[in-house]
Amino acid sequence: MARMGIMRHGEAAAGAPDSRRELTEQGRREVRKMARWLAQRDDIGAIRLVASPFVRAQQTAGIIGKILAVPVETLTCLTPDDTVQSVSDWLLEWFDDGAYLLLVSHMPLVGDLTAMLVEGSRERGLAFPTAALAELEAPIWAPGCATMKRFTQPGQL
């Protein structure tokens, strides 16, 4: 079974353009808390960390990557304006080397992608607080094939 975490970036400041918005100090705290929690777990193993090119997602992934000592990859189809289909197509082509795939992206994409993978439809996208993490398991990353194993947000830690 392949394993994946879908994470929303930490709290970001208002501003324009949207792609340049940065994390707030609260956002940085949220992300550090989640990253430290991930680092303490012994059920994850190797991690492949992939993030949206937007600044707040890159900052989120950078904090996680530093704490977990893993490099950050950028995937252009993870922006808030991208479609679930584009991410789904990438997931179906992705070579699963057994690593835990951790995607860092934005609403509404994270909620819609999670709903599509678990329920087979994105009609009822999942609400994601900032820095929340949905952890899924699936034999293949196709609509309705995944099981939600855990949903964790910083306030729970």
C-alpha cells in the first residue's frame, strides 16, 4: 500500500499577488509543531516532500524539510488554481519507491484532492485548517481508492 500525506501550508499573511504571500509567525509555529510531530513518529520512514511553487507552501515545506532532513521538490500543479485532475494524473504516473509522499499545497486543492481520492468525488471537499495533514493509504492513487488513516491539525498536538 502506498502512503501519502496531504498538507495545507501554514497561516499566511494577506497580500497580493497571491503567489508571493508569506507565512505569518503563527504559521511558522504551526508548521514547526507539525514537523516536530512527524519527526517523532516511527511509522513513516523515508519521506518524499513535494510542494507548490507559491511562497507560503515553499516556506512550509522548507521548515518541514529542515526538521526532517529531507529535500523539497517543487511541483507546479499544486497551486490553489490547479485542478484535482492534474494532480491525480501526476500521482498515477508517480513511481512509488515506498517513500511516504508528503504534498504541501493550498485550499481548495487539498480538500478537493483528499475527497476525490477517498470518496471518489470532490463534491464535498474536506475543510483543512492551516498546517493540517490528511494521511491516506491506497493500492493506487485513483478516485475512491484511498483510505483516510488520520487527520491531524496543529491544535490537536
